Amino acid sequence: MTTHMDYVISKSSTRIIDLKMDPSKLRVPFIRIGQVGHLPDRFLFREKASFESWAIVYIARGTGVYQADQGGEQRIMGGDVFFFTDQAHYRFGPDVGTSWDEYYINIYGSRIQEWVEQELLTPGLLLHVGRHEKWTHKLENVFDLMESGVPANADRAALQLESMLFEFKLAAEGVSALDGTWESVRRDLEEAIYGTMNPQDLAEKYHVSLSTLRRLVRHHTGYPLHDYIQRLKISEAKQLLLNTDMQIKEIALKLNFQDPLYFSRRFKRFAGIPANEFRGSI
């Protein structure tokens, strides 16, 4: 494992790894890692720092500050992620007289703009992802892949980084912590098919905010919470249309649609055809 001593930056050995081959050797051209670094006892504080590329920084331990251009100063603590771009100046570093444990990854490529549009990368944003060994394990794995000097491993490192950014985003939103309870949430939503469901009550049941509940549902289903509930109801309506002689108005009321016309509009939107046509289409 490559380590270096630089007493201007850190009190301990640092690990800095550059891309070891010509970028033309890579098979994932849309994103590549230029350099990775682990500064376990960084004490250097930077003022008006600028960079040639985007960078992703994870602080595993310690406290300090991060400020982009004229934006407000943000407090940093262990378990935080922040970003540098090639179009701003930064002041950042650990508190005076202390050090922090820093991992950073410099990145290049057209994929960066897509990540920005998907809000996986947000200039000036601070993500609170938590102090977990899983993050340092994932980062160390990226470092090992980069250090191997094998082009395919450099590609794997870049793809693993994309996956990590997605996990960072979910962790910051509080979604990943709820993954284990999704089945219970889903059952609660399905049980509300024949009645009403107050989203706020459901959020309180699982001790999360309503916005977090909405993100959880969208993460697992791809639909907004209200849309997902209505899709469940329309799916049940299809079964009732096919397997019973109930009138459409009766089905609407049974599924707690107080306005049959509204039910018909929602059915057509989700099923693609009117309810009366669906009954005769099978």
C-alpha cells in the first residue's frame, strides 16, 4: 500500500493514488477518477483554494468548516460529505489545533453533469451521511482498485463511486435507514385500499418525517406517495371489475372514492382505458 509523509498537511502517513494509465485505456469514458487520497490526520486549513476538477470529500472523524465562494460557512463533523467544483473558491479544514480524517476523490467526465442534474452532486451542499465503517470500507475498496494499475479496475472504481454517491444521497435523506421497514410500510399502504390513510399518521408510526416517508415510497416504487396509493386502489378495482358483478359506482365507493366521476378519470389514467371497457376487454 502506497503511503507518503507530508508534515505540511497531516501528522500521519497519507495515501495518495493517481490514475496509473492513459485514460484512453479505460472502457468507461463518461466518468474517471483522477486521484484518490486519504489524509488521516489532516490539520492544514485552506483559504481561497481552487481545484482543476470536481472532488468528493468524506470526513470520517473530526470537526471543522467548509465554505464555497461567498456562501455561508458550514460546520463539518465526522460523517459529512461535501463537494468541490472547478468553478469556485473554498475555505475549509479542521478546527484550529485539531485534525480530521479525510478521504477525497477527484473526478472527470461527462457523467458529472448528469449527477448534478440528478442531485447526486450539488455544489455547496453538505450531506450528513453518518459515521459508519461501511463508508470507509467502500472508499478503501475504491483506493485498492485504483492502486492495482489495471484499467478494468479503474473502471470498476468509477462505477463503484457512482453507486456510493447514490447511497450517500439516500443516507442523507434518511431513506436507507428505513429500507428494513419498507415491507411493513408497504403492507400498511395496501391495507388502506378500502379506506383512507393519513400519511402523517403513517409517518409518525415509523418515527419519520412526512417528507422522508414520501422519499421512501418513491425510492421503492418510483411513484409519489399519493399516486402509489391510488395505483393500489385502481389495481384492486381491476380485480373487482373482472371477478364480481359490482357496478362501477359501487366499486368506486367501496374503494373510498366519494366521486365516481373522479374514480373513472383516475382509472382511465392508470389503466389506459375506461373502467367499462376494461370489464369487457378480458
